[in-house]
Amino acid sequence: MMEIIKSKIFEQFPEIAFGMSTKFKVDKHDKFNFNMSFALSDDDERVKSNRRLFFESLGLKTDNVAYQNQIHSDIIKTTGYGGSVGDSDAIITPRKGIGIAVSMADCIGIFIYDRVEKVIAGIHSGWRGTKHQIVKKTLMQLKNEFDCEPENLFVYIAPSISQKNYEVGKEVAQQFLEKYLIPKAEKYLLDVAQVNYDMLVNFGIPKSQIEKSGLCSFDESYIHSFRRDKSESGRAFGVIAIRE
């Protein structure tokens, strides 16, 4: 049985389709467990089949889902069509019926809906994207291009690696404020999700309109985790769409 992670914050909006894929063994040869990425040594036809099965479970067609080649940047693309938008780490669409897919395996996926302007965004933010403030830049672009006001935005922060499992070196740690770090021997534990949450709140989005998943991708065996599974890790998709 395919398990899809849902968002309580989006369930109040019948016009929003949202879900995050998890591990789901299609067949015994599927070593990546329902992987959504073409960037791994997975069979392309299996990946296409996985995507189709997942998208259809959300009421979407593969051709109507936009995705990106995620490069840990602050590049934001706006689209009105499905298919690849190229290199970027955030996608915005005002078009109904077009899904936005964000690939995840420990990094944070952040999904945004403006209930007034009817615009959605999907963001991929690992520590590099977080340092580049891609969430803040996406919020600014939503405001400048689509007149999105913070009080009208509803946000879901998808499962990602938790602070207690995210060990980084000094060269990464020194790029973040001390309040997001816990020293651990010669290393540090970094709370990337909290940095992004604070960006959302500082932009003016009410806390009651932000849902931060309590699930840790590293701890939950049914969620893809690169830190845990390394070269055997698949990639999940989180997808948001405004229904037609």
C-alpha cells in the first residue's frame, strides 16, 4: 500500500492537491524503493512509472507537473507548464492544474499557497539554499510579481533531517547563527528547518498558517534519507497543485 504524507494546513483548502511520496516497493528489483529521481542509477522506465503512479494518486497527469534540476542555489523559476524548468531550487506557478514537484532526501521541501491570489510555490532548501535565503527570496518574488501578502500565505515544511541527526563541520556551522547550532565534539548539529521557519515568520506569515512536520527523514525508515542510506537512497517528491 502506497503511503502518502499529507499536510493538515492544506487540507482546509479543497482546491489544493498535496502529497509527499514515501518508500513503496513496486517490485523486488526496486532497490531505491519508489524513487522519483532520474539522477540516480535507477531504471528510467521505473522512475517514469513511479512518478505516474504518484502523480495520479494526487489527481495529476505527469505532463502537468513541473520539476527542476536542483543545484542547491537561490534560483527561482516561474512557469505555467509541466515538465522540466531546468536548473533551479524553487518554482512558482499561478496556473491551475499545474503541479510543482520538489525532490527530497533529508533536505527541506517548503510548499506555499496564497489563498487570495491563487499562486503556489515549491522550494528545495538544504543548508546551501538556506544560507542563500532562497525561502526569503521566493517570498519576495511572490510579493513583487504576484502581490502576495504574508497574511494570505499558508505554508507546509515537509519532513527533513532533524537537528539531532544533522552533523556538520565548522566550515558549514560558521555560516549560521549560534542559536541554530549545538556543539558536538569537533562538529555541530544544525537546525536547518528552524532557520527556514524563522524566515517565514520574519516575513510576516502568521505562525498559525505554518505547519512544520515533526517527522525526521533520518529516523523514519519509510522516508528517503541520503544521510542514512547513502548511495542506496532514493528521492521523494513533494507535490502541490491548485486543482482546475
